Amino acid sequence: NVQLVQSGGGSVQVGGSLRLSCAPSKSLFDLDNIGWYRQAPGHECQKVSTITSGGTTWSADSVKGRFTISRDISENTVTLQMNHLKLEDTATYYCAANVQATPDTCANSGYSLFGSWGPGTQVTVSP
């Protein structure tokens, strides 16, 4: 199991920026993947951005061009820089590692395919 410590998030107006950070208890090179998922009330868990141990990144179409995932090998952290935030970006954001299948509900680690999850942090975008 991987422990994930999250930081960042908060409230911002439309068009603003926020940054999320995640520090895993294992080396980034020992994780198949690590990244960010989000869940808004009444919606299923959504994969946002991920990065593999080899450095390959993936982002959802809805955030491409606005969100950037990166990693700091020396600090063993992963960061999600979120720019040009929209109202629909409002959600609880979770850092997760070794996720092979996205659960309907974020932070569901009941199956090994769902990987390990952080506690979540709220991101609220207001008009």
C-alpha cells in the first residue's frame, strides 16, 4: 500500500490558478502511475491527469491546455498546476497511485485495481 500526503487546493475565482501537490511514501520510480482524480457531487470519479514511472503524462480533454502535471524527482512529489480554472472544475481532488481502473467513487481502494488514494482536498471555483 502507498500512503499519499496531499497539499494545496482551496477557493479561487473563475480564471484563477491553484496548485496541488502529492507526496507518496514510495519512490515515484516504484509506482506504475500517480496522478489526480476528482469527484463533484452527483458525479462519478473522473481521472484528471496522471504520470507514469517513465514520465509519460496523460490528461483529460476537459483540462488539456489548462492543467499541467509534473514531478520533482529530488523531492519525490507530484504537482498539478491548474490554470484558467472554470466553475466545472469545482470538486474534491484526490491523489492516487497504481490505479489500473478508475472506481465510480474516488478513494475506493477496495480492489487492488483501484490502487491507493490520498484523503482528498477541495477545490472550489466561484464566479
